[in-house]
Amino acid sequence: MASLRGKAMLHLQTLPPPDDLTLLEFMTSLEQEFGKKETREALLAELTARRQKLKESYKELGNCIRRLVRLAYPTLLKRMTICAFGSWTLSHMM
């Protein structure tokens, strides 16, 4: 991991500590972050077009939307958590 540079190094900083991450999890994360743009675009198109199906509960719809967002933006939750924690830390240090 020491040989990573640029965007890959920044991505590494959003992941759990290396001791908590297997090589497979790390490789999967890199593939999701830097994989084909067409895949992300297809997921976003599906997300945009997604409507509640007949007899589908709100919970089922929400789970489907959550899955599509997680696939389209695999590191979004981690980044949001890091940003929120950083903001909280700064506000409580002053």
C-alpha cells in the first residue's frame, strides 16, 4: 500500500485501518471506486428511474434504493462519516 499515489492514496485514507481490512476487501474497494464509469452511470440511471412497484412496501423500496446508492457510491458513507467526525471534533475543540 505504500506505493499508492494520488487518488488511490486519498481513497486509502477513507478505508478502515489496514489491520481490519483483508486484501480482497481492499482490492474490491479500489475496483468499486475506480471501476468502469459505465457501471456507475447505469446504476444512477436505474436509481433515477426507480419507482415503487405494485404491492411493494416502503421498506422494500427503501432497501432497493439504499442498495443502488451503495453500489453507485461505495465510499460515500465512509466519507460522510469522516467529514462529520472531523467537523464534530473541530467544533468541540474550540
